[in-house]
Amino acid sequence: MNRFLSLLAGVSLLCGTARAADVEFSGLIDVGYIHNTNDPGKGANNNSKVLGIWNAEDTFQMGLAQLNTHIEADPVGFDLKLSFFNQATLDFGSNAGDDIAAEEAYLTWKTDVGNGLKFQAGRMASLLGMEVNETIYNNHMTHSLQWRIVPFTHVGVRATYSVSDNLDVALGLTNGANKNVDTNHGKTLEGMVTCSVTEAWTNSIQFNYGAEGANESDKTLAINAWSSYDLSEQTSGYIEFTYTGAENPTGTRDANFWGIGISAIHWLTDMYGLSARLEYVDDQERGTVLAGKYNWEVTFTGHCKVTENLMVRLEFRHDETNPSNFNGDQGANTEDDQNVIGVQMIYSF
């Protein structure tokens, strides 16, 4: 409660000097129900490393409640995104187990240089990855495996610039992946190039490179690339690739892992849609990120826009990995796959 009151006080102070008309508020509430055909409640399990917050069984889920405050940079503005409940337990630099976190909190300064060079400073969402933390903006209610192997946020400074109408670039320095305070004197370099070849076809490549551990000589390189294409106003899809190479992350040897996936969504009508995702992640340093060394999943999601602000989803997901990573119905015995059925309701404003 004290953390909640402190964050609200901070929002009030930031907004207090701005005109009411300049402050934009938005938010969402994400609730659902999840059924796991395995029995993860028996014995120890690693499902949380694979499925993120959707690892429980036969339970209602309070996935995320979020409040956003935004002031457009003219020339200075700010963004503050407060996340509550399960999503807040992700590593945003907050204390483990907290059910509230400032997922993003940064200042923006827009200059008159060229097309409007912008500088940002604070905690910002990672440049890496096609999916974002809020599943309302993704094709599916559960996150992909590749979302698990890239950072969520960074604390640092970032410069962004629109070279032209179809080319955007970004470059920044941060403390590293999901870190409030750096663990060494080195910084992590981040960058992004996004190019819209046509109105329908967009490509992006992003990277992070720097010392993520206590030893500044051990570097980590993370690269993500995706290409999205709109076949029509109703149908779109993308392909995504992720690679991470980390020097000596466990104190014993280097780790390399990579993933590839595809996803597509088709709206049958303005109200109903269907989406599918297929991906594979090879985590050669077993247990570095995911539960198994070889992991793949397939997901099918039905979408219903009940109103302009209310979305309902029904999803089936199948995950499979090398043996002895999922706990089955026999307690100590294990299974190498699991099926998850979920229902999600998201209200946004």
C-alpha cells in the first residue's frame, strides 16, 4: 500500500505542473481463466519458465491492471506506466513479489534537429522483440517463447530519429536487461533500425551489446529481427528471429540460444478473428531461460470484439520440450508436453 501511495503521489507531482488538457490518461484491465491439462500443482514444476503468468491450473487469473499517464513532448514530456498484479511481478527492477511496478517511467525531449530528433531518459520498454508486455497489443493472450528470451525494460538514455517517412532509427545506453542499478561500470549499447518497404511490409532489427554480469569483460549480445506483412485489411502476419550469445553467464561456460517463430491473424468480420502462432526455441545452455533445451509451441486464439473497449479471447496452446521438464499427473513422474486452455477478457480505455 505504501508503494502504491508513493507512486500515486509521484504521478500527482508530475501532472501538477501541466495543464489538464495536456495530460492523457489510459489503461486496461486484463482478467481470465486458465486450465492446464497437466497437474502442475503436484510437486515442483518449471512451467512458469515456459508459460510466464499462464502457468496455473483451473483458476481465475488477474493478469494485469495498468494505468498510463502521458504528456506529449512540446518540447518536453513524460510517460509513466504503472502495472499491477501478475504482470508487475516481472523483473522491471522492482522487488520480487511486488504486485505493483512502474513498468515505464521516462522523460522525452523533442528537439528541432532535422525531422525532430528525440531524447528519452528513464525506464523504457526494450527495443527487442515483436511482442510487447501488454498482450492486448499482441496476436495472442499468452506470450511467445521468444518474448521470454529478450529483456522487458531498460534504464538509461535513448535517441530516436525518423530519417524519412519509412525509416526510423534508435540508439541508446542502458544499465542492462531489466536493471534499475548497474552491476558494473560498463553500459549496454542498444540500437534499432525499422524500415517500411511499403505500406504493407515492415522490417526491423534490434540489438543489445554489453556487460550484463558482474565481470565487465564478459559480454552479452542479443539480436532480434522481425518482418511483418499485411496481406489485406483483415489479414496480417509476421516472422521473428532471436539470438542471444552470453559469455560465461553461469560462471562455468558460455551460453547461446536462439528462436524462430511465425504468427498470423485474420479478422472474419469486424467483430470476430482467428490467430495462430508456431515457434521453436533452442536453449543450448539448458535452464538458462526456459525449462528445456529444445522447446516448441503452437497456439490458436479466437478473438471477439464485444465492444470498442472490450475484447474476449479463447485460446488453446500446446507446449513441448525435451523430457523431464514438465510435471504430470503422477507427481514425481514428468511429461514432456502440456496443453493450456484459457479465456481472457480485456477492457481498455
